[in-house]
Amino acid sequence: MNAKPFAKRSNQYLNSEKNFRFLLCSLLIITFMVSCSQSVSTLKRTPFPHTQTQHIVVKGDTLYSIAYRAGVDIKQLIKWNHIGRPYTLYPGQIINIRAKKSTNKALSHHHKNKQRTHTSKALQPHTSRNNTTSIADKLKNSLKFSWRWPLTGIVVKSFNQTGRKGIDIAGKLGDTILAAASGKVVYSGRGLLGYGNLIIIKHDLHFLTAYANNRNLFVKEGQVVRKGQKIAEVGVLSGKQPSLHFEIRRDGKPVNPLSYLPKH
């Protein structure tokens, strides 16, 4: 009996088995890498739940994007994490996104002491009207801010403190979106789930505006824009009608844009 054909067939079988194993391992590795990539991307693009207290920095994160997702003021993030200029973040860095309980207790104690002080002062017979007027004027001036509508259209969805964090303004696909006030672009991209192409503009120490569901973006991060400047075009999200989702945030907290925008 000739053993050569049998040996040849055995070698072919072994080679095909090795190729199969190699192919299977390659497919498993690719599948694992894709699933990891998707999970990191999803984590990065999801707003933080209120119960989450810390966040692990991933590539592309900025203090502004983290603050926006957490619904807190960037100044609080800097304070809680003792971050100094130039406010650089590193992948793997752990960021506190909520105030620590000890801080809350200290603030509560400070607030109680402050209330006692105010009460004792209120019992004093002499009150300065000039001081009262001065404080009222300062508060009134701090609330003054020059706004304009980012898009002329009908408000199709209203602000809701517990749900919708802004308003939706109806428009036509490709309509021009304007900066509601002068400021600096701190975010421009597609980084938050449910917001589509998003732009965030910082106007001063207190106010940010956000423009979502855009078709095209015309400004970049770090760019200074003026009030009324074209920054984007109206897009459509998930097959819905073309519209702009617009938010105003004061000290990191969503506020009703209709309380600030001029009356039509």
C-alpha cells in the first residue's frame, strides 16, 4: 500500500484545520474590538444619570462636554477636582461630577449659620435703603443679557424642567441657524446621543447655549462668534420634521429659553 497519498491528504487536512482556526480567531478578535469600540462610544455619548458621581475620562472628553452631560457648571467641576490651568484632561483620569456628601453638609451648616445671621440683622431697627437698592440694582444688571432668536419659527416643543431641557423651533431643511449671543464655541461635533450635530457656545461666566439636530456645522471649537453669526443649518433627526433644538443653561442648569429670548 502506498502511504504517500494518505500522508498528502493528512497534511492538507491539517493545513485546512490550521487555516480554519486562524480565521476563527481573527473573527473573534475583530468582533471583540468592534464591541469594545461601540461600548466606549455609547458610554461617551450618553448623558450621566443623576446617581453617577464619577466619570472616567476617555479620548475626546473636555471639561465643557463633561459638565454639559452632567448638567453642572464647569466651575463646579474645576473646584471639585482641583483642576488648574490649562485644564487638561487625560484618558483614564477620574473626574468627580457630583458634590461630595461632606461638602453638602458643610454647605448646609454654612447656610444655617447664614440664616441666623440674617435673622439677627433683620431684628435690628435701622435698615439702609441705599444698600437694599444697590443689591437690587446689581441683581437686575446681572440678569441683563442681549439675546436674539437663533431661528425664526414656531416653537413646536416647549421647555420642561423635569424632561425637555430646551425648546424645539420648527424650520425648513437647510435654514440658517444664528448664534443667539456673542461668545466662544466650546463644543462642535456629534458627541451626545440624541442631539445629532451639536454646538455649544459659552457667553460669559454663567451662560451657555446649545444648538442641536443640525445638518451642517460652520464653526469649530475655540472659535469666537458674534451675535447673529451663521453657525449651522437646520437638520432633521430620526425622520422627524426639520427643527432646531435650542437650550440655554445658566450655571450649568437648563432654564426656559422663552424667559430670555425677546418676544416675537
